[in-house]
Amino acid sequence: MRDLLQTYAHTFSNQLEKMTLVVNEQRSVNHPIVFVFLGDLVLDALKSILTINEEKWHNSSGVLYFHAYQTKTITHPNVLSFQLPDQGFDRKTVRKDLYESFCRDEDKLIELNKTYRLFSSKIAEYGKVYSSLQKVNLCVVTVIDDPANILIQEFTLLLKSILQESFRLVEVDLYGLIKEKQDGDNFALSTSLGISFFKELDGYQCDEYTFLQNLQLTEDHLRLPVSHPPSPLFDMVYLLSDKNEDGLISSEAQQQNYEIISNLNLLKNRKMITDYHEKMDSYNHAVFRKGIRGNSRDPVYASAGFSKVNRPSKAIAFFAASHFYNELMEALKAPISQPREKVLNLFALSEASFQKYYNKCLPLIDKLEDMNGLIGVTNSYQTVKRMSVREAEDYLFEGGAERFFYSNFKEPVSERLKQFNLKLMIQRSLDENVIQHEFYGLYCAYFWTADSTGSEISIIHEIHKMLIDTKNEQVEKQARLEQYYQQLVDSCDFKKSYLPFSDRKNLYNFLHYFFESVYGIKYEIIKLDVKQTILKQYLEVLEENHLKLQTKINHINEVGSFLKQAAAESLYEADDYLDKNIPEYYAEMITRIIAKIKEKRGAHFFSDDRFFGNLVGLLENGATALLDRVLHVCSREVLTQEEFHRNFEDELLERANVMTHYENRDVLSKSELFTQLYNRLDDQSSIQIEVFNYTQEHRYEEKYFFGDFYSKFMEFVLEKEHETRQCKVGCAHEKKASGIEKLTLMGGFHLRDLMYYRNGEKYYKAYCNEGFQFHSKAEAPV
């Protein structure tokens, strides 16, 4: 269920982005970009950067990725992979052995050539998604302590030489990822591996660096040279650590670095807008390179920082789903409070309903008159008048009356009850009148069939009361019947004549009284038996249904609890301003949206097939199926409403003040809110590398904001930045509804300026003294 919820929130976040980006070409890259990921340790970066690009770049379908790995890679249409030698190298010589193993294996080199040429062909195939094919940007990403980066010049220059056959210009940038958090036993060795790469990197970035090797290899094993004239191997090298310039390590740092890589490539390669403004100052790669180089003769490096203030779309989506679900629950529970007689009618348990059952089951009481045919002609009243009624019946009919009653009343009633299939009738009544009814539904069925529901009516309780009343009535009628039987015939309440020759008439009068009173009560007792049978069948069917409904209600409660908990958890790391008042603001909004839908589609719209239709059938597949449907309906019917697509800053300001009454002076002004958001952007955009400040001779910075240039917030931000004007500041205009991002670029430092380098060199030297070999002969630093 958590995966469903994450996908739902992710989709909503993308909808917010795409809402205004559909016609916004600024999220497209102008030239083809090729990402080269080198080593096993960079797998997480590959997955994350690919995902970020797919979400944010309109033409991400044309971006290709290459992964040189030893043990594990991913499968994706835009990813080509190449397996490096993995022969369990000695940890003391792992970099050197990997390099030499690759160089010895001519088949591996042929395979790499084929892969690269396939790569080049794919770029041409995907070329239609780009506006220009004059240039290719090659973006190399590695973790600096990964042994595989000892092959970085061979892999980079071979690919560059093959791409140069098809494209006029190939620019190559390197992104070195540094992990300074020590969470294992091998931090000293991994640091030494990183320092060894840095020492080689300084050689690659010298102005005098050259390269010449026969790396191009045909299938016929013909070798062709790959050369590089005196110049740095990479146009730019960005070093990104999990420790920022303030020396702080963050758990989100690596993900932040992946976003930096994506945004830097977008900034460098994006389409330029025609409506230019001086404060919209665009990035110029040549200017930035010149700026960080200054007058330094040694290689210089760059880093970056990234921050964003986004509408908390995940928390919003979670609370929207939770509040929407609450509205559904309220709608399901609303009809529970109904008058007793109405509920009894729905379950076909009213007196009128029972009368229908009697009409179907019982012969007409008029049939008792047929018992008159049992009266014999030879009997006299004088014979029986001193007898009890029971004695008189035995004397007069010798069991015939009882047999007649059994054959014409008891037996037919029993047969008809069997034929009726009472359980099926009760089930149909429950389904049609309650469960499937658009007004009542599942919750009513559950609560009404519970044994006790507090203040609400319980059909089970009502049936038990009816059974008790029926039993009491049966006892009462049996007592009255016994009372009739014990009376003397002459004491019975019928019309008697004392005239001569009235014996026959008195006998007939007594027998009419006898059939009407005694067998009339027996008829009523049969009717009570029928009622009792029906009620017991009701109990059985409803209790079975309640148990089944209990499972479904448990699913309903499970989904409700899950959504409530997920929404609450989304605020655990809440920002004081970005996440302020989300529960209150969106509860009120969902209520308004539901009222609007109700007005359009009717009071019982939840039971429409477009919404939840047959909820019982849906719940047959468990809580996950219900959650899936809730999220689907919420995405389609709620999150698409205009209330969710408001301007970022307007929504944030209104939500910040949603709990504030007019007489309250603590209203957050737009200026105050913007100041807080600006400070948050500034505080969290620290450069992702720690430099020893006293040795950094030249620090050059540029700042770029990604957002709607014409928004009030961006206007405020740029004014704030231009007040100080300490560095170049620009805005990459995007009509973003979801927030604003800030990218800070900094360069001009040397590797020896890094705290990582200064602290790690002692480990490198110590391992070298212990016989560890970190370099091949070709890469050994001077």
C-alpha cells in the first residue's frame, strides 16, 4: 500500500510541474547530452539522475546513459552497459590490477568500441528531440574512491573520439562524487583510493596534458590511435561531497548532488528564451571557466550548492487523500440514523411484511369452516355437555379434527416454507434494499446488523425482541388453548337453547364455537411458528452477513488508518513555513470540492460507477484494492480541481494565514513570507565541498534561480540579490507552479585546498609505504 501512496504522490507532484511546463521549452536541453557513469559505486547516482531527468526534462527521452560496471547495473532503454574485469583483485593493488587487466584484454576493447559506436548511432536516432546536433555534451560521473576511475581517460577519450566522427564539438565535463561520512571499517583505504584519483586528476587537468594510445579497435583487430592535444582532459571538473563548505554532513546530501548534476547540465545546455531581461542573466560556460581560472597556472576546480523551496506536494497529496477518504466515510455513515419503522421496512420486517409472508405460507383461516363437515349426525349435545372440551373432541372426532388440521394447515405451511427459500429472499432483501442501495450501502448494512450499535438501531436486537415477543405470545396462546380445553362444554361461551328438541342445535353451536375458538388459536399459534421460523432465518442470514461485512469494514478502517498515519508522517520533518497549516487548509478545501461535486453530480455521487460504484465488490480484493481506487478517484476528481493549481506563493501565503482571524495581528505578510523563503534558499544552498579558506586564492561564484521570472517572489529574490551584487546572479525562467530552485556555482580552488585532500593525504602516504600500489605505470603521478 505504501508503494501505491508514493506513486500517487509522485504523480501529483509531476502534474504540478507539467501543468505550466507543457508549453515551457525551458526544461528542454538544446544539444544531446551523454552521461557516462564509471564504476559500481556510482549505480545509485545513475538511477537517481536518470529519474530526475525523466521527471524534469521535456526531451529526456533522447538522453543516453553509459555505465561501466564490475558487478551490477540497471536495465533501461536509454542505458547501455559495459562490464569491466572483476577477478577478485588484491585490495593492495586493485586499481593497478583493474587497469592492467582491461588493457590486456583485446576482446574487451573490441566490445567497448562496439558499444560506443552503438551509442553514437543512438544519439543520431534520438536527434529529433533536440534543436541542434552541432555539439554533444559528455558528462562523466564517478565516485572518486571507486577503483574503476583509473580507466577514466581511456573511457572518456575513446568515446570522445568516436563522437567526434559525427559531431563538430564534443565538450566533456567531470563530476566527482566524494563520500566523507565514515560509516565503515575501510574509510582510510577508501580515502587513499580517492587521493590517488585526485593525484591523477591534477595530471589530467594540466594545460600540458596529452594522450596518445591505439584504442580504436575494429572487429578485425586493426588498431587506430586516439589522441588528445596539450590541454586539460575535461572542460570542467565539479567536485561534490556529502560534506558542505560549513563542514556539515547531511543525509540528503547525495540526492542533492544528483539534482545539482541534473540542473547544471540543464543550465549549460538549455534552450535560451527570446524575451531576455538583464536580471534573467543566462549562464555562459566560457565566462564561468574564465572566472574560476583567474590567473592560476595550476588546475582549478568547481563545486556547487543547491536548494529549493517547493510546495510540499507529497504532504498535500497525502492529506488530500486522507480528507477525501474522510468525506467518503462521512457519506457512508450519514444515513445510519433512520427511524426504527423505516429500517424494519428496509429489511422486510414490518408487520405489513410479515403479513405478506403469512399470505404466502398460511391457508386462509376461512378454511377452518370446512371442519364443519366433520360433525356426525348421531351425536347429541346431552352426551358431551358434562365433558371437558378436550374430552368432547376425543369423543366426537376420535382424532379426526387434529388430522384435518394437520393435513390442511400444518403440513402445507411446512412445505411452503421450504419452497420459499427464505434465506435467499432475506439475502435479496438485504442486498437490494440496503447494501446495493445508493442511499444506504455497506456501512448501514454493517451497523444495522450489529448486535448492539449504541444509539443506532440494531436489526439483530430488534429480531431478538421480536423472538421474545413471539415466544411470549405463543406461551400466552398455549395457556389460553389449555384453558379452552379444560372448560366444561356446557360452560363455554356459545348460544344455548333450553327449549325441547334443541339438542341438535346446541351441539352445532358448540362445534362452531369449538372450531372458531380452539382451532382459531391453533391457527394463530401456527402463524407465530411461521414468524419464529422467519425470524430465526433472518438471524442466521444477517449474522453471517455481518461477519462478512466485518472483514470489509476492517479493510475500510485499515485504509483510513493508513492514510491518516501517512499524512501525519509526511509532516514529521515539516518546514515551519512550507508545510504550515496543511491539515486545516486542505480539509477545508476538500470539503468545498466535495460540495461542488455533489451539486454537479447529486447527493449520492460516491455510489456512481465513476467513483466507487459497488464498494462491496471492490472490497472483495482487500484493502489494497480500495486504497488504489481511492487514490485513483482522488487524483482524477479532486487533485485536478483548480484549487490545487494555484500560484505557488499565493497558495503558500493563504495557507500560512488560514488559521488567522481578522482581529489577530499575527498575520504573515507577503514580504515577511518572501523574506523567510529567501533566507531558506540562501541558507540551504551551501557549496557541497569543504575548502580550507585560508589557502583558496581565488573564489569565483555565480548564482542562478530556476522559477517564474515574472512572479512576485522571483522579483523579490532578484531585488534582494542585486542589492548586494557580490556575484553574477541570473534567473533560468520556468513557469513553475510548484516552487523555486537555486543553484550556486563556485570555483577557483585547487585540490590541495580541499579539507578532504589535506586530511586524506596522510592515509595515502601511509598505504603507499606499506606496499599498496594505487597507480599503473602510465598513471603514476610525478
